[in-house]
Amino acid sequence: MRASILALALAVIPALAQAQSNPWEQTFGRKPKMWSDPDGRFTLDLPGGWTPQISKKDPSPNPVVITKEIPDYHTSAVFSVEMRTIPPGTRLSHFTQRVEEEMRGIAKQYKAIDQDKVEISGTTAIRRLFTYQQFAHAEMQAEVAQVTLVIGERGFVITLETAVGARGMFWEDFELMTNAFSGTAPGDESRAVRPGDKRKALKPGEMVNPDVARY
């Protein structure tokens, strides 16, 4: 059977990505550098060069944005993790469909490329690849790899955005970050919504119809 476009794309990492590796890590191997979200919502392996955009004004943003620049190639990437409180029993397929509908609504010239399943944080996740037009400019195309997963009453949207053609330079880091991602956190399964959040916090055992609930 012919391999999917996404599987083929992930099998070959351009030499440019290897050029960004730390020489020490190439010789002696890399040790994971675990980073925890300030609000305790998740942890992930944070490769060198990535900077969490956390400020004193907003110490616990949602989504959490982490960025990296490669000046020599005049390119950059944005990695983000959004956590949503979702109704108990929400299926991964339903959550993914809702997220994709939202993306189609806000991303101009949205074009789905491929989709597959991966194992993240001890559960099955759906990974999608798509492109869209940035800033209503026909020549500015963004390429996005987006992962959705459900853990209890938490839904996570993990996103890597780059310019079209630049994803390979960041893909190894993206895999490190997602492979070690953990969406488990201490305490109950529904996090209280902070002031300004639009989504309603669910009480333990509260049932909401996912066909009408906005999450």
C-alpha cells in the first residue's frame, strides 16, 4: 500500500535540521530537558533554542506559546499547547473534528494535506498536516502540524507552525517535544477557568451534550 504523504514527509528529515544540532549532543547523546507549564497543565521535553513566551503580566497563558528562530536561514517556528476543559466521555474524533472546523473558519485558504495517528502521553492522538494563507497574502503560506488528544476531561491542541518548506528544520524538535509530552496533572480532572476565559468549567460529574457545548 502506498505510504501516506505525511508518513513519507516524516521519514526524511532534511540535512538542515541536523545542522542545527548541538555538537556535544551529536557526540555524547542528548539528555531530555523537561519543562513544566507554570500552571501545572502539562510537561514536555524542551530542546535547545526554544523560548517559552511567559510574562509576569500573563504567567499562565492558554495557549502556551514557545518559539524558536534560526537566523542563518531567516526562518522561525511557533509551537503552542492549548488545553481545553471538555465534557466527560468526549471522543477524540469528535474533539478533533471540532478543532478542525474552527481552523477552517479562521485560516484563509485552508488546505488539508494528510492525517495519521500517534501515541502521545499514553494515549492515541490524531496528527494533521495542513497549510493556509497568512495575512491574506497569496505568497505567504504557512505549514501547520497539529496534534489533538484527549486525557480525561482535558483536550489538548498541540501545534507547530512554520513557513511552507521550513518544517523539516524544526521537525526533530517537534517530535522530541510531543513524544515526551505529558498532559497529566495533579488534582481533579477539570481545571478551574481563570478570569477572562470564555469556556465554562465543568463540575465533577456534570454532563454536557457535546453536540451543543462549545469547548
